[in-house]
Amino acid sequence: MQKILLAEDDPNLGELLKDYLELKGKFEVTLCQDGDEALNAFRKETYDLCIFDVMMPKKDGFSLGKDIRKMDKTVPIIYATAKGMMEDKTQAFELGGDDYITKPFRVEELLLRINALLKRASKDKEEEIADKFEIGDYFFDYTSQIISYKGQQQKLSTKEAELLRLLCLNKNDVLTREEALVKIWHDDNYFTGRSMDVFLSKLRKYLKEDPNVEIVNVHGKGYKLLVS
């Protein structure tokens, strides 16, 4: 059961959200009524996700989120506030927030946002630890940047290894062009796109010995590593 830290100074709304999430989402929810209480709770427990009301006594949600980020850089944070000003949304993301929802909101929408963030966080954790892959008759060691095939080895460049790892993490599924460019080159302009095409051609050459392995273009979307 995943743990959620909820900081909401309206007791009625707080209890409603807590009951709904524990019933529908099957979460364990810790409800705090001010920022100081929530910060103390975070220091004592490990949470999978945080939901912070922005306007709270003692310590507002943004200050709370800033303090949380000093202790944990990755825990997903959703900010909730009655204000819908663009500068508030900007501040939420500048402080390391992952999502923003404006009151009044439907609890069903909040649950969808929570599930989406937890799914993304789970995928990120898997990507952090995955470094060895079987690709048909090939074996790819991301850490050493080497592809092995029937006793023969091919050393990859850093960019080649990063690109092949992303393809492996999305094996038989689409790796979007934008995701690859942003994660590896930190940019998605035309010139980096052309550069990536060169690296894809090299990877296809390295994997050509196994007829059951293929990197294909998915028109208008990206690429797919097919392993049959």
C-alpha cells in the first residue's frame, strides 16, 4: 500500500480527500492541518507522494515543498490551491512540484493525477537501476557500453549506449522522438534530431546479425526496438 502525505488546513476537505483516497485508491493517507505538522511527519516516515495545499497556517505549501525538496529530490508533489494565477503555477514547478490542481476540483481528477505521477515515478525508478539487457541473441551491458554477440564485442559511444538503453526500456513499444532527444541531448531541435538519426543507423548496423532484432521508424511518433 502506497503512502500519501496530505497537508490541508480545511478539516472537512482534508477528511473527505483522505477517506476517498483510502477507499478508492487504496492508499494509506497521513492528514496534516498545517505545514509544520506535515514537515515533521515527512521527517519520520517515507512517503510515495505528497499533496500540499498552498494557503496554510504556520508554513504555506510552497515553503513546505521547498523544505521537502532539500530532503528528497524525487518524491512527487502535487500543489492544491484556490488561486489560479499563472505566477502561482510557475512557482509550483520552479520549486520542484510535479503537478498543480486548482480548487475547487473533483476528487476523481485528483486520483487520476496521483496515479499518473506514481506510474511515472515507478518507471523512473526502474530506469535508474536497469543496466543489462538481452536483445535477441545480443547482450547489452549499459554500464560498460558493450554489445556482445556470440563471443564478439562492440564498444559503443556514450550517446549510442544511452539511445540503445532507452530503446531497450521501451522494447516492442514506441520510444518517442521527443523523449529520446530531451533525455539524451537535452534539446529537441532539428540539428540534434539529425544527429540522432546517425546514431540510430549505427545501432542498426551493430544489431544486424540477428534477424529477429530490428529498430523501426514509427511515422510521426518515434522508434521501436522490435524483438521477436
